[in-house]
Amino acid sequence: MNIQKNNSISFKSGLNRSILKEIKNIDVAKAQIDFAKMGVDADFRGSKPICANFVYAANVLSDIAGKYKLPFNFVPPAIRVFKHEELIDKNDKALAFCNIDTKKVLKEEEPFVGTSVFMGEENSNIPLMEFLLLKGKIIGSKKTAHFLSVALHEWFHCIHENLIFKKFGYEGSCPILSERYGKEGAKGLDVISIQTNLPFLPFGKVLQKEVGRYAASSRSMFEVFAELMTRITVEALDKNINVIKNPLDNMPKKLPYFYKRKIEEILNI
């Protein structure tokens, strides 16, 4: 994707001075233009940390797609930064979310294309972001506190949805997704609903240990996929955020075969 990139920085062990300098100097307007050229309607509301998060995530996923022929080259049609008071549900505490289907998500906004990504503005507060990520790892709800983990998690939801729509079609109300994925007898949203609301997830204790409590308690294959793929992706990066190995080589050795096979099915490999 080749959005502005500086290989001299690292997010592997916290945001040090060089990283903070890089974020401070990032050109948000240029990044939004670069995203637009890729078909992504991005509005970071001037947030340099959030912009940097998605710039690096874009480059990482593009590099993996090119080097290892994995289907990571899908891009969300829109990326938005939101304020919690603008959400319809005022009690929603999400740091970020992916909008599976088109709907009115934010007050006084037109419906967005399905598979759009929304990032909470608190991710602009670097100390708060680092604290929340590290807290999640310490208490076991997450397996990574990497700077890119939030953006990658939501982006992997988009990748997952894209692969389902490509295989099963799209039967919703979004005209853009209908044009892209429409087919007779489409059932993509039904498949997503089933995978999002499974009656239970097997091997719960092992899943919690290897992927995290958040995924294990969600009863959602979507959360398992996003959390696991985020973990193995950041583990495939060196300190300069270069991709140095196939993320699938980082698949946890103790992960039950059930999940390994499900991931392979989702990725069509």
C-alpha cells in the first residue's frame, strides 16, 4: 500500500521518544489522500496517533499479502474516529468497532458502507491507549498490547467479512455491497450471524490461554479470528515493523486443531 512509512521506529516495547516523534510528524492530510487512492474514505479527525495506527496496519497487511499470498489485501471502505457521546448507545464502551452492514451508526451521520471501521477518540490519548492495551494483556482478556493491535483487530473483522461475502454473497440493504457481492441465494449475513452467535466455543480453557479471555467468552468465531490473527501478525514483525515471517508460522502450538482448521477455512488455504 506504500503509505508514508519510516522503518526506523518500533512499537514493540512501548511508544519511545522516536516513535512519539514519528507520530508527531505524521501528515494526516496526506495519509487520508493516500487512503482515498486505495478506495478508503478515511477521516482521522486530525488524530496523529490513530492515523499512524492505520498507516502502519495498512502497510503490514499489504506486505503479508504480497509475500505470503494471504488474503489480507482487503481494505475497509471507510475509517472514522468517533466520540462516545455521538454513538446511538450511550452506554457503549467500545474502543473501536467494525460495522458489518450499512446502518445509521452515529448521530446525524448518513449510513456507512458495511465493513467500515470506527475508532474511539480515546485512542488519540497515547498514555490512555497504552494503559488500556497493557491492562487487557495483564488481566488476560487480550494477548497483545502492541500499538497496532486495535487497528489490526478491526481490520481483520473486515477481512473476515469480505471472505464470507465473496463465498456466500451479500443479502443486505447496502447498495455498494450488493453490487460487489450480490448473488442469487446469497446468505453471507446469515453466515456472519451464525459465526457471531455460536451456542458455545469448545476448548474454552485452552482458547482463553492461547487467545485471551475476551475471545473465549464471546462465543463468536469473529472475535477468535480477529484476536488470534492480530496476535500472530504482530509476532511476525521485527522491531522496525517489517514483516519477517509468515504470521501463520506463529500459530500457537497448543491451539486446538478445531480452531486451526477454522482459521484455514476462513482464509481459504
